[in-house]
Amino acid sequence: MKVRIIFNSEAVCEHLSTGWGFSCLVNNEILFDTGEKGSYLFNNLAKMDIDIAKIKKVVISHDHWDHTGGLWKLLEKRKGMEVYACPNFSEQFKQKVKKAQGVLIELKEISAIAQDIFVTGEIPGTYNNKDMPEQALIINTKNGMSIITGCAHPGILKILRKVKAAFPPQEVYAILGGFHLKNEDEIMIEGIVDVFQSMKVKKAGPTHCSGKKAEMIFRKEYGDNFITLKAGETVDF
């Protein structure tokens, strides 16, 4: 199972667009989030020789511009594509998907969307004192379950515990994506690292809204098991 990083704040070369937001492609067929702009998304897909005709579905973690920005250009090119969303995303988002002729699928609970690929379903969260429901992606690999997050507004540990409870026999091999720790202090971040390690999470790749402090702490504690996530990189599970 391969995860290709399509968009992030850093890239492996200057030809790839960078900015605020996140996007990755799982198994060459499921796009998770779409970054901040359609032009950035499509530039990177082209530079990485990815055929958009082979992308079957798109999963949106949460209803924020830096994760939905490229969706509208994608739907313009690929009418009828399935868009996985949370039931409590804004009506504006839902109507825009429908108007663009996307097939809106809203899931509350953990659900399979392809072989060995799941969404967590909606997990309640908050941002700036407002409701911010979110979902994460789960992939089942030979090494165990791995989790990809957009921003983890519900809390990265809440997401981890939900996945662990749903797949109790399985180890959580890796967690990567936005952990939303950019405003947290070192004690809080170190406590989260401790929980990851106590739950035997082998690899970690905080990025995007995780913040440089969190990236530094995770890198120090995880060493060779720290995952970098620059646009253009591939993570092989």
C-alpha cells in the first residue's frame, strides 16, 4: 500500500506547488483532501505523472478551505466522482458538491470504502469555539492499521483511540498528517508522544498544522521511525 504526498508546505523539488493545506493519494485511487487551490493540486498531479482518470474517490477530512480548495477543480474535470464527507459538514459545502455533480456520501461510523481502506466516519471536534466535525482515513496493511489525518480537530488521541477500539486485535503501525498541535506547549506534545508509544504506534509523521515544535519533538523521539511528508514523497506501507 502506497501513500503519495500530493500537497503540503514543503516539496521535494521547486517544480511542485507548496502552500497551506494537505493532500495525499492512497493506492493511486483514493485522494485524501485536496489542498488550498485547484491549480496547485493539478500542477502537482501532473508533475507527479498521476492520471486523474484513475482517481476513483475523494475523502474530505473536514470542511476547511485548505483541505477542500482543490476539490472544485477536480469535480469540474471528473463529474460524478464520489465525495466522502461528514454528515455535519456545512450545507454550503454539500450543495456545492451536488451542484458540481459530485456524488456526496456522508458516513457517521467507520466504514470500508475500498479493500483495506476505511474512513472513521464523523468524529465531533471544535475549532475557534465552533463545531468542526472531522474524519480520518484508515488503511490496513501487512504491518497493521495506519491512520491519515487532515487536521485532527477532534484531538489526535481521540482519533487514535477510536481506531484502536474498532480494530482491537490490530497494532496501529503509523499515524501521519495534521495533528493540530501548533499552539500546544512541549509538555502537552511530549504527553501525546508518550501515549503513542504506550499504544505501540511504531511510526509517526506529524505535518501541516502539527507545528514545527511538534515535528521536532516527534522526530527526536521517533528517530528513524519519523515519517517526512514533503509533496512528491511516497510512503510505502
